[in-house]
Amino acid sequence: MNFFALLLAALSLAETDCNKVRSYLYPDAAVCTDEMKCSEEYACVVSDSCDAYGCVAATDCPADTNYTVFNQQGSDENDSGHETNGLDGYFCDPNGDGLICTFDDEGNFYIDAIINNKRPWVNGPDDDDEKRKVTLISKTKHDQQVPETAFKQFNNSTCVGETIENGSKVRFNINVNDPNCTDEFDFSHIISPINGLTYIVDFYIGFDDYWYINEFGDERILRGGVSNQFQCRLKASDYGWVDPNPQSNRAYNYTESEAQIPFTFTAYNDRQFSDEYDGSIIELDDEFEYNGLYIEAEHEATGEFQSHIMHLRECTSHNYPKVGEDTDGNPIYSNSSTTFAFVNDGCIDNNFVTYSQKSTRTEWTSNIKTTVKDQFNLRVNAASGANGAMIKYSCEMVLCPLDVFEDSVVGSPCHLSDQCPNRYDNLFSRRRRRTSLANDNNVLIKTIHQEGAFFVRGNEAGNGAKSGNDAFAIGLAIACLLFFAL
Ligand SMILES: *[C@@H]1O[C@H](CO)[C@@H](O)[C@H](O)[C@H]1NC(C)=O
Ligand SMILES: *[C@@H]1O[C@H](CO)[C@@H](O)[C@H](O)[C@H]1NC(C)=O
Ligand SMILES: *[C@@H]1O[C@H](CO)[C@@H](O)[C@H](O)[C@H]1NC(C)=O
Ligand SMILES: *[C@@H]1O[C@H](CO)[C@@H](O)[C@H](O)[C@H]1NC(C)=O
Ligand SMILES: *[C@@H]1O[C@H](CO)[C@@H](O)[C@H](O)[C@H]1NC(C)=O
Ligand SMILES: *[C@@H]1O[C@H](CO)[C@@H](O)[C@H](O)[C@H]1NC(C)=O
Ligand SMILES: *[C@@H]1O[C@H](CO)[C@@H](O)[C@H](O)[C@H]1NC(C)=O
Ligand SMILES: *[C@@H]1O[C@H](CO)[C@@H](O)[C@H](O)[C@H]1NC(C)=O
């Protein structure tokens, strides 16, 4: 459990209150009395019933819903000052009527956001709409507001929406290349152990305080304005790895080859990669541990791909706890999983206890270079008394020219994460520097997807007192309670 404290220090102590999400999606449903919370970047999945809820990674949001940042727009009048509605966690949005962040047919990023707290000012001045012009501004501009003064950042923006529903709501359907909205989006990214490479776009929509200078020359607020914070979070691999920032530049043009490349993706029981795993159920020891499966991805290309290296771009594991047995005694696994993106841009984050790799590109048991193959180890640390689990793992692998790694950027198919910046160094030979790419920015690559699964069974001695909370853990020891029955 030490590990959990470690990871929490690295991430923020974020948590989403699924009861709030539920009241937002189902305003007429009864209020649930039990606490429902999801930690970190896990998104709430709720229904109108209080019986169960889920906490899922972006990839695991149910079909017809989108992983979305939750922001409640306050509706209380605040005449005395500025009202700010911040971000409140993550949910799988079934409606998309608050915020959609995606790409149009030309591959340009756009947002479609609706705000519903543009309140008419009863008996207000005739130029109400002038004074309360609703605009979109970047988080950077929003944060330039001078504290203890009237809020004035919105009026300056030319990025305006269209009023809908008789002026009670304002819709912003804005393309990132819209000249009226230049510089109104802040772009950034994170590499998250739950969702992998995630592009982030930050902005605010709102209107300024209505203020005046009184007879003593002091600034007075007649009526407070509103700031609604928005954030788009795009799990890169769910959106074809396209960077929403139009200014981003990849340094190389990557072309995907149509060629069929022979390759293997094999699980072994031993560090020598000799004893192939046969798909049987593995017994956990008394400590509910299993030292692992050794996975190897290898390509056997000839011709133009022969000297390309095997690069693990993103690997994800899905842990489905065992929830029971059928009448023949066969295990039944939950259909919702705990998900971790454990390999990102060639690196396994050292904070993971159950996923590991060699710190340089060598075989597990020798110093032989692993140019056309890469390897990793998947272990299991289960909570005591765990029943068992099915663990699925999948990788996106790219055959890349080695030289590209010297100056590729985040989001490129062939990029080594700064979590292990020196891991590929031993593959470079000292003499040869940038020969093949000297005059050519076009890079031919081959992307391969492959997955596998293994099965573990808990020590039956711990059986008997099983409850829904006896969750099975892999990866981060605790974060793993996923579908709670209440
Ligand atoms: C209302 O305005 C006051 C004064 O600026 C501020 O302290 C308070 O946080 C605001 N309330 C909300 C809900 O934003
Ligand atoms: C989900 O996102 C897609 C675009 O990625 C959009 O077309 C769709 O309307 C969204 N659906 C919901 C429910 O938000
Ligand atoms: C708001 O901006 C407009 C121009 O866009 C300007 O004419 C007006 O004076 C501004 N109002 C305030 C209160 O700053
Ligand atoms: C409004 O925009 C003008 C020109 O872009 C700039 O000089 C001014 O400082 C801005 N005002 C505020 C309050 O941001
Ligand atoms: C808009 O306002 C008109 C006149 O006040 C009213 O008849 C109509 O029902 C309203 N429409 C909506 C969508 O609220
Ligand atoms: C930019 O703003 C102007 C003035 O509000 C408007 O006429 C124009 O259509 C806008 N351009 C786009 C691309 O929305
Ligand atoms: C990539 O190709 C496009 C068109 O083929 C070209 O305009 C662009 O400059 C190239 N980029 C690089 C980095 O070579
Ligand atoms: C799992 O799948 C079964 C059958 O498809 C379904 O009845 C059940 O509701 C699902 N459970 C969850 C937690 O999604």
C-alpha cells in the first residue's frame, strides 16, 4: 500500500462525486444517500438508480457516451460579486449537451459548448447584452484578472457564441482555426497512468462583472458576472493521435505502410523467454502474488523494415475480477475492468509496481540488444482473499527507424517518453549518426495492434468472506474498486 501514497503524491488528489453527476444527468431522480466517488481520472458512470455506479478509464466509457470533464454551471444569483464555476471531475456523458470536443472532417479540432447561466437582468439597463457580452477566452487570459477588482477579461474577446432558446443559453460551436478565436485556447498534454497520452484544451466561457466608478472614484460592482471553466481531455489513441493544437509540428511526416510484416507477440512463464504460457489458470501464492508473465513483441521484417526497431507506443491492461462461477465451476469475470495505460511512448512509469521493463534495450537475462523486439513483465499483487481475475493486455507497436527518436516530439508515432529518455541509447552505434534521414523528413512506419490475456486464481483458503469490495488489484494497489454494488 506504500505505493498508493507514492502515486497520490505524483497525481493530484482529484476525486469526482458521482452523486453530483447523477443529479446533473437525472435531475428528477431521487437523491442517493450512499457516497459514490471515483478517484483520479476515473469517470463516473451512473444511472437513475442508486443501486450501482462505475468508475472507468476513458477507453471504458460505455458505447454512446464520451469521457468528459464535469463542470456544473452554478445557477444561484450572485449580485455581490463574480461567480466562478470550476471543474468537478470526470464522467461518461450520454448526452453531449454540455461540451463536445472533437475533430471535424478536415481534421480540425472544434468545441461545442453550451452555457445556461446567461441570466437576463430583469429591469436592467437597455444595453444589457452589451454589458454582459458572453465570450470565450483562454485560461491564460482568465487568470490574468487582477484580484480584488471587477472582472473584465471577457469583454475584450471577439470569440462569441450564438444565443439559443430565447436567449437563455449560449452555444459556442468554435473551430480552432476561427480567426475570431485566435489564441483563445490553451493547449497542453499529460501522460497519465490511467488514460495514457491525453491532450488537454483549457478555456472559459462567461461574461464580466457590470461595474461603474462611483462619485468617490471607486470601482463598484453593480452586478456580478460569471466564469464557467471548461476543459477538453482527449485520450490521444482514441482520437487517432491527432494533436488538437494546429500549431503543433511533428518534425517528420509519417507514412503508414500497407505491407504485411511477420511478427510475434508471445507470453512466457520465465525470464529466459523459453517456456510459452499456455492460457491456463495460474494459482496465486499465499501472499496473493504472482511473479509474472514475460511478454515479448518481435518483428521479422525483411527489406525496407529490416532495420526498423520494435517500439511499444502504448500498452494497456484491463483487469476483470472474478465475480463467480457457473454451474460447471468455470469462472465468471466481471464485464467492467480496471484499466491502466502502463507503457507510454516506450516507457513504463517507475511508479507502477506490477509492470516492468529493462532500463535499456537488452534481453532480460543478457546484454544482447533488443533491436527488433522489446519485452516487459506483468505481475499480479492481489488484495488478500481475492477470487481471481482475467487480465487482458493490448499493445500498439510501431516499427520505426531508430534515428527518428533523436528529435521526434510528443504525440509522434516514434517518440521515446521523457520517463525513460535514455532507454534506447544502447541501440545507437557510436559511429553512425543520422545517415538514413539526413535529407528526408518522410518516414515510413508500420503500426501493429495485438492483445493477449492471462488468468489467475486466488488462494481458496481466503474464500468465504467475499464481498463486493474485495476487489482484485493489479497495477496501482487500491484504485481498483470498479463497479461497486451499494
Ligand atoms: C459571489 O461573490 C462573492 C464576492 O465576489 C464571492 O466571494 C463568492 O465566492 C461568489 N459566490 C459564488 C457562488 O461564486
Ligand atoms: C461523442 O463524441 C463524438 C465525436 O467524437 C460526437 O459526435 C458525439 O455527439 C458525442 N456524443 C456524446 C453523447 O457526447
Ligand atoms: C467592451 O469592448 C468594447 C469593444 O469590443 C468596447 O467598446 C467597450 O468599451 C468595452 N466595455 C467595457 C466595459 O470595457
Ligand atoms: C484588450 O485588448 C487590447 C488589445 O488587444 C489590450 O491592449 C488590452 O490590454 C486588453 N484589455 C484587457 C482588460 O485585457
Ligand atoms: C420563446 O419566447 C416566445 C415569446 O416569449 C415564446 O412564445 C416561446 O415559447 C419561447 N420559446 C422557448 C423555446 O422558450
Ligand atoms: C467574426 O466576427 C465577426 C463580427 O462579429 C463576424 O461578422 C464574422 O462572421 C466572424 N467570423 C467567423 C469566422 O465566425
Ligand atoms: C510534410 O509533408 C507536407 C506535404 O506533403 C509538407 O507540406 C510538409 O512541409 C512536410 N513536413 C515536414 C516536416 O517535412
Ligand atoms: C455484464 O453483462 C451482462 C450480460 O451482458 C449484463 O446483464 C450485466 O448488466 C453487465 N454488468 C455490468 C456491470 O455491466
